[in-house]
Amino acid sequence: MTSETSTISADQSLEELRRELAEAREQEAATAEILRVISSSPTDLQHMCAVVTSSAARLCDAFDATIFQVDGHLLRRVAHHGSILQDDILPLTRGVVTGRAVLDRRTIQVADVQAETGEYPEGSDRAQRIGHRTILAVPLMRASEAIGVIAIRRSEVRAFTDRQVDLVKIFADQAVIAIENTRLLNEVRDSLQQQTATADVLKAISHSTFNLPKVLDTLVESAARLCDAFDALILQADGDVLHPVGHYGSIPIPGHLP
């Protein structure tokens, strides 16, 4: 090996180290930003996931990134970043790459989903219509349960590297933190609202022992507010007829019901 060849090799190695260091710093900065957003906006799930998808698409050199959450037999989009069209809802089936990643609870990469007409018939059809080729899908795991998926895509046949796959797995973990934080905070908020409503009803009962209409009005108002309903109604039987004895809301009601 000549000295010139050794110099070129050393320069290449130094350039690779610089590039890896720059990528590591960028990844660390992105992770710190996501955690900052999660801590500062714990109930704004859409904003938190938007930051995750933006970072995933940029750091993995992808054309787009999407986070879906499981909703029964569907995958419902939470956040999307990029230039490729993305549906709001996808079927939770094995014929779609994102669906299979959730159902199998494993990471799946397909180099050219347009060509996989037999393995992913629904996904291949969508890819041909929309125009994407390579796709990587990582499930969002809460313990042993897949609660969603993050997917990144390219409009060309170019597989994602092992480093990029590992990076998307990190983003998947952060998306789970965001989703779980939002769920737990909402549960706490709902519980506090229920306790407050119960206290209001008990207070009304204790202060209005002989004022039944006021007590019932407090009950229906609490029921409508906690259940996000337009109105609430309490009916009392009188023979074969039901008479309203408590009502809250904007929907008109008749004087009696059969």
C-alpha cells in the first residue's frame, strides 16, 4: 500500500467518523426535543407525535413518516409528516404492512411494496396508486400489546439501513410515552371531574333536603357535563306515563312520555 493510498484511506475514515458524530449529535438533539415537548405539552398528543414524525422522516432520510393508533379493527392516523399522501384510516389487516406489523408485533421492512401483490395485496394496491415503494413499519409496544405503529416510506426502492431501523424503534418508544402520558393524564382528569360532580350532588342533597327538583337538576347537569351529552333527563313513572322530573340541556322535551 502506497503512502498516497494510506492517506486517502485515513481521510475517508476520518470523514466517516465526523459524519457518524454529526448524526449522533443530531439524533441526541432530536430525542431531547421530543422529550421536552412531551414534558411541556403532556395532553397535546397530536403535537407530540408531530414532532416525532418530523424527526423520524428527517433523520432517516425518508419521504414521510406517520404514527397510527389502534382503534378497534382500524388504524387511525395521529400524525403525519412528509410529501407522500397518507390516509386518515387504514384497515388493521395482514394485507397492509402497517397492519401486519401491529398484528405480529414486530418490525417489518419491505423494499418494494408495489411488487408485493401476493404478500401485501391491499398495501401493494395503495402503493401503486399513491406512488411509494420502500416502507418500514415499527409497532408501538405497551408491554406485550401493540397500541399503534410508526411507518416511514420512500418513493424509490432504497432500503433503510440498520441504523435507521434502530432509530425508528427509538422514535416508536417515544411515541408510546406520549400516548401513555396523554391517556393517564386524561384518566386522572376524568376521575377528578367525577369526584367533583359526586361532591356537588352530595352537597346539593345535604343543603336541599326538602328541595327535590334542585337535587335532581344537579344530578342531570353533572351527568350531561361528564358524559359530554347535549342534555340529560330523569323520568318518573306515574302509572303508564313517564313524567320528566329533572332536565338539563338544549333539547326540548314533552310534558310526559308514554
